[in-house]
Amino acid sequence: MASLVKQLFGPLYNRVANRYTAIVNKELSLYGLRYDDLYDPLKDEDVAEALRRLPPDVIAARNARLRRAADLSCKHDHLHGELLAKQTPDAAYLQETLEEVRKERRERAQLGVQPPYTRIYL
């Protein structure tokens, strides 16, 4: 039954997913952002730990993109021309590190050990 549903709706799902990805990438390009810039380290401990593990130049570039996007948004403007053409919103820089952190968290959970970077909210 499940394979029948996949067979019938798989192509439709793929077309919709590809269209959605194109729309998101276009919107991110307008502000000079990458998809990985949208992860919030205050909401997800794994993201915060993954960001801590990245090199300083990658973090500086991320912060510059976020500041530029906030500035453009406040001005009700977006990138134009040559700068817009240079944007690569689908270039991932956080995914490998984030997956590694999540894998470590799963391993620690299986062993019954708390991760060293758990936040405690008072």
C-alpha cells in the first residue's frame, strides 16, 4: 500500500518539493542568506554546539550575512545585480557538523550520559 502511494504521489511530491526549494532559494538570495543561516542557536543546543565547532572565518561570514539581511530588511530593499547573481543559498556549511553533533547526542543518549553542552534554564 505504501509503495503504491509513493508510486502515485512521488512524482507530484518531487515537483512540489523542487518548486518550493526554488522559491526559498530565491527569497534567501534576495537578502544574501544561506539556508543554514536560518538555524537559531538559541532554540537548538545542537545548532549552538555545531556553530562553536566551526572555524572563526565561517562564523564571521555567517554573522556578516545575517547583519546585511537585517539591514536590507529594515530598509525594505534587497540585493541587486551582480551581487545578487553571486549568492549561493543552497551551499551548506553547517549540515555536516550539525549531523555529527546530533549523532554524538544520540550515542550519549544510548549510553545514558548527559551531553557536556546541555543548557540549564533557571
